[in-house]
Amino acid sequence: MQDEYPNEHHSFNDFATDECQFAGDKKKIEDIINKKILIINFRINKSKYKDSNYITIQYKLDDNTHITFTGSEVITRQLEKYK
């Protein structure tokens, strides 16, 4: 049984790619309403809880990098339009 598993264990960082990781402090969408932000990247994902999508947005606000999650279809359409 012991031979079935290698002695060396891998960490999450060994197989996670940069394309699936967004760095930044998490902020709520309410915290950035009516503020100027610079969009760095975004990703649309299928929700685990609803039959819809949500979007992860990475952006700069006051020279700091942040991420925000939202299910807003309006914001999703706007970001897709200007991609």
C-alpha cells in the first residue's frame, strides 16, 4: 500500500498556473461604486450556486491592486464589449 503514493508531496503552487490566479486585496462591489478604477484583467466563470455566471475583476485603485467578484450581467457585458 505504501508504494502506491510517492513520498514527495506537491503543493498547490506546483500545478496552479498564473492564468487562474488574480492577485490583489478583495473588495466588495459596493466599495468601488462611483470610483475610477483601472481594469487589469477579468475572468467570467460559471457559478457553483446559481444557473448563471459571475465575473472576477482585477483592477488598480489608488495605486493598489484589488479584486472584486460580481454576478452583474451589465458589468459582464460592458467588460466583454471593451475587451
